[in-house]
Amino acid sequence: MPETQPITVACKLEISNTLAKEIEDTLLVFATSCDWVNQNTPNKMTNKTAMQSLVYKNVRTNFGLSANLAIQAVRR
């Protein structure tokens, strides 16, 4: 079987100012939620599942993040 070589393309997206603002706002809320998770979990907790069960609902409720972003904030 021949091996395949992945090819990567770098490109800039042209987006509207409205969409750029939405992305910026989402990134800010995500970063804020990461800080909140860090401040509201025990320092020695390393189990991701236990951490998720502790703060997931609060992250969703307080920050309005989607399920995927809330889990990523907890994991980060």
C-alpha cells in the first residue's frame, strides 16, 4: 500500500466585522470560564471526570458555553 503525504494549506479567512466580534466575545468568555474553573476546583484534583462532574453545570449556566466548549474549559 502506498503511503500518503498530508498536505497543509495556510490561508486567511475574510470574515465580517460582526462575525469577528462574535468570535472575540466567545474567546473572552471561554478564557474567563477557564479561570473560573481553575479558581473553583481543588488544587490537587487531577481526575478530569471528577472535575467535570464538579463544575460542568456551573460553567454551562454561568457562561452560556456550548457543551463542547464547557468540557474544553474544564479540561484546560
